[in-house]
Amino acid sequence: MRTMAALEAKNRFGELLDTAQREPVTIEKHGRAVAVVLSAEEYKQLEALKLASLRAEIRKGLDEIEAGRVVDGDEAFEALRARLA
């Protein structure tokens, strides 16, 4: 993955867009990553993966409910608090 400073990205915007068609480009400001520019196609693929993952998690949750494997909200938060302590 290519990295560009924010000022370089601003001054060479056309090159940034061309490069992003081939690979994601990290934009840095003061030496730390602040953004990633990627092609529209890659973004669509990423969003599709996120949506598929969300749908799978929802389906899993619905299956758990249908199977009767549920807990009371207070009980769930108590278990979470105990794990975090």
C-alpha cells in the first residue's frame, strides 16, 4: 500500500486518484495515518462484505432466539460487567 503526505496528496491529486485505482493509498498528516483512498470498486466490495457479515450475524441471532437461547438484558449486562472487571 502506498503512503502519501496530505500536502503531497493535495498537490498530486490526479496521481493519487490513478494510484488508488490500482491499490489503496494511505494519507498521512504529521506522520500519522488519517485516511485511506481506494477505488470505487474496492469500496463497493468492502461494503458488500460488511453487509454480508452483518446479515450473517443477524441470522445467527435470530436462530438463537428461535432456539430459545436468550438471556435477560440485565443478566447480559451483569455478565459483561464481570468480564470487563
